[in-house]
Amino acid sequence: MRLRDFADYAGGMLQIKAETAAQNVSYATNGIVFAWGAISFNQIMMFIGTVFAVATYFTTLYFQRQRNRREREFHEHRMQLEMQNAEKAADRAEIKDWRDEDKS
């Protein structure tokens, strides 16, 4: 295939695509206008409200999980401190008992 033949072929295809593109845009625009006219204002507001309700649910879910994670980490840290304090108190009690035994 020569370059000239390819240019003629491509030029014809571009013209066909330009013609069909205009038709496709027209059909899409008509479809959108039809869909917009087929639903009422209340239905549009209901849809928007539903979208916001779902977005609120997932936002709340995300932040609740973050809060639960922070509280779990805080609880684990607090339990570690409690265990350390209990071990120190037990060590002190054993030392105190040992000293009391020596005095007897």
C-alpha cells in the first residue's frame, strides 16, 4: 500500500467518523435530556439525599474504626502499665516479707 492510497483511505475514514461522531453526540445529548425530563425534582432530591446518606454512613464507619483502634491501643498500653505496677508491687511485697522474716 502506497502512502497516497493510505492517505485517501484514512481521509475517508476520518470523514465517516466525524459524521458518526456528530450523530453519537446528538443521541447522547437527547438521551440525557430525556432522562432528566423523565424524573421529577423530588426524585432528583431523593437520589441526592440517598447519595449523602450513604457517604455519611461510610464516613462514620471509617472514623468509628479509627476510634476503636485508638481505644484498643490505649487499653493495651494501660494494661501493660497496670501489669508493670502490679509486678513492682508484688516485688516490693516479697522484699518486705523477706525483711520481716529476717527480723523474726
